[in-house]
Amino acid sequence: MLDNTRAARLDNLWDEAKAAPMSEPERLLYRSNLLGSDKRITNFGGGNTSAKVMAQDPLTGETVEVLWVKGSGGDVGTIKLNGFATLYMEKLESLKKLYRGVEHEDEMVGYLPHCTFNLNPRAASIDTPLHAFVPRKHVDHMHPDAVIAIAAAENSRDLTAEIYGGEIGWLPWKRPGFELGLWLEKFCRENPDANGVVLAGHGLFTWGDTAKECYKTTIRIINRAIGWFEEKTAGKQAFGGSVRPRLSSAERLAIAEKLMPAIRGMISASECKIGHFDDSDAVLEFVSSQEMERLAELGTSCPDHFLRTKRNPLVVDFDPANPDIEKTLEGLSAAVEEYRKGHAAYYDRCKRPESPPMRDPNAVVYLVPGVGMITFAKDKATARVSGEFYVNAINVMRGASSVSSYVGLPEQEAFDIEYWVLEEAKLQRLPKPKPLAGKVALVTGGAGGIGKASAERLLRDGACVVLADIDGNSLEETDAELGRQYTADVVRSVRLDVTKEQEVVAAFAFAAREYGGLDILVSNAGISSAAPVDETELSMWNRNMDILSTGYFLVSREAFRLMKRQKTGGSIVFIASKNGLAASPNASAYCTAKAAEIHLARCLALEGAEFGIRVNTVNPDAVLRGSKIWSGEWREQRAAAYNMSPDELEEHYRKRSLLKLNVFPEDVAEAVSFFASDVAAKSTGNILNVDAGNAQSFTR
């Protein structure tokens, strides 16, 4: 962040006591992780580091020089030793003899595997020559906002000289590759006293003879830029000052909750998208400013930015001074279509004979004046990171425009990066998406046995999951456990009493704000009770009906509202019970409420069909393990109904089943997964019994 506080300076985190006993590759890893731990130094996945290390050749036994460099697709903040590519320096140098000029530089990437040292499977990145040909042992290539702001200024070269004198040089824009590696080598040979170079429109290179020296130089050079900006921008209003009001936090969230499902529905035809909302101070300053539209139109500068954000955002037509969200929603479809046409025209203007086909023409970044920024991508992590990258772009535009004129990359250069054949090849190597990638699920009773197992199964298939449960402690524990297993990006939790209308409305609004909408509802919140009818209190009867009938109605109604706004269909799965089909002694309230669930699902299947909303029911029986229902009085009550001890109950149910098998939460989760997935795309109004066989509950 280019703010005006002393706290903006980077700290030197190098601990020599830690680093001293490390090997050279370990010090490279240590340096990399330190640099990547601060997003002011480089963004997620951006930048790279290297070290030239002497090692024994496994074939000859001779000592050779080996380049250790961040491998393709890695992140310096989280990289491990196996994330570095290793290559013979002698072989990399020999590639210069094969180089046929800038028109053929892409073919040089195909030679990099031939330079691999010790059969390392980690693929080398396109930036490898940039590190190999700098004649210093240790090299950092970072994307600090403060330095990219210099690199993206109209008079970038002059500013570099003013700030750094001759210590840091300057090179004009050049796409990363073999040619740029040769440029860097030439610069270093001609400027032996320089400690680095600013690459116009791109970022910063620094180097040193030791890992510690290189790290300290990188931190010092970035801090010098931060300090220079502090002096130059003191008292200035960023982006021409604010010309729009910032709505209150509650108002911003309410607008995002309405916009995100609508946008998501419009852009998810070919691939389901997940959303992310950001109303941080940096974003609000930009979207409320006078210069927002002009700067947004210029596009981002650093290649790492627009590869993840596209060159331009879509500015949503919303007036925070006279907020009319319905008017905005009415005009949204035309705005989205206009953006698509603009991207298609950009593609047609700039495409080359070898260009890959046009990709998804929808915007990634949506700027909402006075409200914030919404980003959409194929998964939550990518949507979040795309937002982080655009915040970096905002910081760059703030810095450059405050001391000079901000300059985005020329359109053709931007296109050649975005539709680079090598970038396309990297995309094609990505693993096939999981079955529920891009889908959002909400699971009520999500901290219980069946709910947790269902959530875990949906997460395994690639969905994002919102856990909803009335038990706050269990909810927190389940959220933490599944977050550790599947990453925090894909799990959210919200405390919910399904009998409270406003809590239900708020839970679905939360899902819309956190992920952009909803595709799957697993209605699973449960209760159990047992008593002869003449001993059944009205309060017991009402509580069963409130949770198992009214609660299922409330969450289904809200799911319908959200899914219809998205216009992309959806899947609703009720967790009912064998008792909804087969009567059971001393459980009239429970059985009747479960029967109501089943019939409600049938009614909703009729209503949802024209909107592509499928509604199906899973009927478990005797799922004792991990169940909250079976951990209390219900277990004792059912045992008493069958004249046995509670410990005998599980075996009783196993023997009672036709298949003589126990039913576990994971078994029910498999049925949920089936109904939630496209495999069941032609199934609605159905009941699937997961009870190990019970003739009384046969549906036909």
C-alpha cells in the first residue's frame, strides 16, 4: 500500500541465527518465504527468486554450477524446496548459440527441460533466462506496488534516476522471455556497480552475492520508493479526490448481496463462477474518486495483474448519492453484454495467426461506485486473489498518477501477454475441474453427523460450502476442521435457527455475499422426540413442526428466491427419514413432521421445474454414529420403545435391515452428492432411501 505512514515501511525480517546453519538452497527458500510474506513486496504467485549454487553432478561427480529458480506456477510466499526448478548453468549458457532472435524466442522454452539438473520434475518458468543471465549469485524479481508505480509512470526512466541515482537502472517494457534475459545480462555487464533495475510496466530486479545481501537490497530499494512517495504525495488527494459518497457498511453489504447473484447468473453460462467482495479502504477510495473511470479504462500495467484481472474492469452503473439498486439491476444485462462485445472486439483487433481461441469474454472485476469491488473466477481462491491483484493495480495507479501520469500497457502488448501461446499451454495443463467446481452449497444442521459428512462430500467434489447450525460451538469446530482440510477459502459458517425467518434471510444473504449466490441447498436441520400420543405435549408437537416442517419451508423459500435471481437453476436436497414413509410407535410428532417434509419436497419439485430447480429427498434410517439426535434422550426413548438397552440399539437396527448393514453419515452424504451433481440433472421429485433396506418404507 502506498499510504502516508511510517508503518508502511518494510521491516528487515532476516534472522542470521536461523539462516547461518542453512544450505544455500535452504537460504534461498528462507529468503523467498520472507519476501512473499508481505503483499507489498509481491502478490500471490507473482515474482520469483533464484540462486546459483555449486553442486556435485550425479553423472560425473564433478562440481558444477546449478541455477535454483522458482518453478512455473509457484508462489514465493508458500514455496517449498521442491517448488524450485534446478538447471545446469553451463547448459543454459549454451542456449545462446541456439537462439534465433526475438521472433523465435518462444521456442527457447522447449529447450529448458534439456537443461534440468538431477532429473528435477519441477518445470522451469518463462522467467528462467532472466535469472540465469544476470551475472550475480542471487537474484530477486519482485512486484512491489511502490516500484511498479514508478515503472507505470509516463516518465518512468526519469523517476528511477531521481529516486535511485545510478544504483538502480531502468529498462523499457519487454515481455518476459529469452530476449529480456539477454537485455538484463547486457545491462549488468555495462553497469557493474548497479544493484538492480526497474523494468518499465513490470517490476523490480535486484541482486547480490549472498542471499542475505540480496534480501536486504530488495527491502532497502522498495523502502526507498515508499519513502520517496511519502514525501511527494504528502497532503495530496489521491485520484483527484472523492466525488461520490461512500455508503455505510450495512448499505454496501446489502448492495453486494443483490448484485452478486445477478452478475453470477449472467456470466456462468459456460462455467460456474464464484464471487468475492472487497470494500476495503483502498478500494473505496478508488471507486469513490473523480479519476476512477478514466484510470480503469487505461487498464492495468503489470502482466501479473491483468493475467488475473483482465486488462479492464466493468464499472457498474450505480449512483451512491441516489441509490436505486433495482434500476442498476435492470441495466446490468446490457452492461455485461457490452463488456463481452468490447472484449471480442479487442480480441479481433489484436489477434495473431497463432493466437489461441478467445476465452471467456466476461469481466473478472466489477467496480461499484461508493460500494466496493466484486470479482468472479472459477473458484474462491482465484476470485480472492484476482481482487488482491486489482488492489495492487489501484495502488500502482494511485502512486503513478500522484507524481506523474499513469500509463497502462499498450493494447497489443497486453493482448500478446493475455493470449500468449505459452500462457495458453500452461492453462491447458491445469487439472480437470472437479464435478462441483464453481458451485455453492448451504447445509443446515451442518455441524451434525449427516450435515458435516454431506458438507465434506460436497467439498471433496469441489464445491464451496456454507455451514449453518444453531450450535455455535460445534459450528466453530466443524468450520475450523473442514477449513484445515480443504482451505479456509471454501468453507464459511453462519449460526442459524431455521425457525427464525430473519435469521434464514440473513444466512442466504451471507452466502450471496461470500460466494456470489447459491446452487445447492442441503436442508438437514433436525430434532428428535418420542412419546406416546397421549403423553405428547403441544410444545413437543409444535417444536417438531417448527424445525422439521416450517424450518424446511423457510430455507427452501429463500433458496428459491436466490436461485431464481441467478437464473441458473439449482438443486435442493431434503434430509427426511424412513419415518416419513413408515409409521413408528411413540413418535407421532416426529413422523408426521418428516412426512410433511417429504410432501413439501414434492410440491417444490413441481414449482421449481420451470426454473431448473430440482428438489429431491434422501430418507436415512438409524444413522446413530456421529449424530446429535442419537446422542441424547432420543436414543434412550427409542430403546425403551423396543424394550432394550441403548447400547443394543445400533445392532438392533442392523439386524432389522434387509441388507443387515449399519447406515453411517457418509452413506447419506453419497446420496446428497448424487442429487447435488449433474449426474442427477434429470431427477426431481424423487426419494432415495438410505436405510439398508426396509420394506415398510419402499416408495412403490
